[in-house]
Amino acid sequence: MKPADLGAALRLAGTGDEQAIAALYRALQPALLRYLRHEAPDAAEDLASETWLGAAQGLATFEGGIDAFRAFLFTIARRRVADHYRTTARRPRLVPLQGEPNGSRAAESAEVVVDRLSDQEAVEALLANLAPDQAEVLLLRVVGGLNVDQVAQILGRNPGAVRMLQHRALQKLQKIPTGP
């Protein structure tokens, strides 16, 4: 979807237009999930839902364009990830029984699962060689589609630091051998 169309959808979504909200969701959900799958792989789907609920609460009063909304969405997502880890640190870990079926995956076709895993595995393989702050900057810039100023605001850093982290991450990725 073109940015102009997304801007129009954003304006309509603020009035409660369900089709406009669906268009925003379809356009932004894949990048949001990639980010969340890297940050909290065990809870990405739940965190994405919580992120959209948070965004929906502020949608009627939101002011700004689609880029500002994307930054708003990823800011909420980052906060949900922090809340998730804070909460999980406080409760005991549960271990699933062996052979327990995973109903959510069984409902999806094998092709969809393989496609999603391929994208996610590619992202994970690239980011595995980076420091956590470098990986987060690249996720927000490339996967999230945010500009340097937006990423700086989300991370609480200055734009120069974000540029430097991105530059170092890209340099490191260039040194990784490709192919067999």
C-alpha cells in the first residue's frame, strides 16, 4: 500500500472506520511481528495483539502522519516487550509436557509456516552476529521502517548515536561470509 493511501487510512481509522483499521493492520503487522519475534520470540503474537490494543486506544486522538503512527506503534511494542520481560521475571517458568499438541500451528498450512519461518530465520541469522543495541536499531530502521529521529526517540538516544550503531551494524554484517 502506498504511503498516501496509508495516510488516508490512518485519518479514517481515527474515526473508527473498520476497513481503514484493517488496511493499517495489514500494512504494518508483518514488520511489527518481525520485530517482536526477535525481541520476545515466545510471546510475539500476544505482544502484537497488546500493541494494537494500545494503538487503538490512542487512535482517535492521534495526530500525525503514517510515519509518526509507525513510530507510535513501535514505541508501544517496545514498551510491551519490556513489560513482558518484567512480568516473566517475576513468575515461575512452566515447562510443557512432551507430545503436547500446539493447536495454533496445526491450524496453519505448512506453506504459510515455512514462509514465515524463512523470513524470521533470515532476520535472526543476520542479527545473531550483532550486539543487542545494534540489532534493535536495525530492526526498528529496516523492519519497522522508522527514520533515525524516530528510532532515537524510541530508544532514548540521540540521532548521532543511532546512526553510529546502524553504521557499525551494517559494517559487521558486510563482513559475514555469504553463500557456501
